[in-house]
Amino acid sequence: MKKKKSSGGGANWMDTYGDMVTLLLCFFVLLYSISSVDQQKWLALVQSFNPNAIYERTETPGEEGPAAEEYGGAGMENPPKQEIEQEKIEEEIQELFDALVQYAQQSGAGQNIETVKGDGYIFISFDDAVFFDGESFQLRPEGQEILGTIASMLETKKDSIDEIRIMGHTAQATKDQPNNPTVDRFLSSNRATEAAVFLQEHTTIAGERFVTVGCGQHRPIDSNDTAETRSHNRRVEIMISGRNVADGLGDAVEQYYTTRAGDQAAQPEAAEGAESTTDAPAQPEGDTPE
């Protein structure tokens, strides 16, 4: 009996099998190649898409690893870009403080200007005798000159400034008798407003960064026994706060709108029943403030 010759077609499945194995090998090689990611390159890639991205460690506290070494073992840190920006802001606020102190010393106005620095802010106190005449809120030429110099300093650091809060104060004219509240509040508020308007007109800082407060006689720094001690209480103060890029609440303007919203979004009916009164209270008598 004559045997038939095999056509060899039965081994064709090996070709498909070999291709599949090759593809699987390539797949696992690819998985292996990306199993170890360069952390710096990965952070750079993430920040290129989202500059405000927050880096979060996956290691447990105290665990060794690249993130633990680079970020000092912290559980969560700001990305490097935010840290660099915050450092620049703090440096500029320090430079502004140094310039203010140097100006007060060189100009001879040091006896009328007191400057201190706190955590993220600068506090400046001016003797009102330099800015205003008694019972007046019109800026004197000497006050305009001082504010003009300060305005030029603020302009150079405007990108690092969050808020400029200007506070006006009065002295109690008579030791044992409070000032007339209406005159007292208006005088201190107008003095703060005059200083704020001057600074706003002589800088390009956005108007929403300026806040004025009239404190009246109620925050004295000295007694009201003598003319000299009362002159210490008649003053204008400026508090300059630096931006905090890491603050989740945002800057001062954003915080205002957040505070203003409150719970109204959740309970809109709360405002419907609110009533406003426009009747002005009776004005008590009292001395004219200084």
C-alpha cells in the first residue's frame, strides 16, 4: 500500500504560537522597564500639566525611600515650585522691611515712624502729628512726602503683597470723658481713608488689596493724661501682609468671598427672613476727639 506524503500544513500553528509568545515577552519587558520610575522626571511631568499639584508620599512614616530622603520624611509637602515662590515672597517682605527701617533712619523720621516685623507681615506706626493737624484728616505736605516714598517701596514688592490694612486712631480729648462716638469714628476712619487713597493713587496695587479701619479712641498705646501721651495715641498704622501661596484658603480677597458666602449656599432661605434696620441710633454727647 502506497503512503501519502504529508503536506506539512499541520505545523502552521507554531507560527501563531511563536508570535504570541514574542508579544507576551515584549509586554513583560515593557512592564519591567516602567516598574522603576525616575522620581524627579515624574514630578517634572506632573507639574508640567498642573503647576499647583501637591506631592504626596506613599511611604509610611519613618520608612526609607527616595521621597523620604528628598522631602525630609514629611508625610506631605508642597511641590518645589510653591516652596521656591514662598521663599521669594518672604525675601521680598524682608527687603521691604529693611528698606523702611533704613528710610526712617536716614530721613530723620525715625522718631515719627515705628516699624516692626512679624511672621509674614510688617507693622508701621506713624505719629499723627506728621500726617494731620489736630482735629483734621487732611494730609499735611510732610505726610504726603513720607507716604510717597513708602508708595514707591510698595510698588517694587507689589507681587508679594497680600493686603495693606490702614488703621486710624484718635486720642481721648478729656481723660474722664469719652469722645463723641460719631465724630470719633469718622475722624479716625477719614484719616485711614486719606492715607489709603494716597497710596492707591501712587501705586499700581489693586484697590481690593487696601482695607481701611477706623478704631477711634479705643486702642490707645499710652495714657490720655498729658498732651504728649495723647499725641502717641493719635496715629495712623499700616499693616502689610505677604502672600501665602500654601494657604488653602487663598489670599485675603478670596478669603473675603469665602467668608461672605458662609453657609448661604446650603441654606439660601436663611437670608430671606432677615430684616435690616436703617434707623440711626441717637447720638450721645461727648468731647471732640483729637
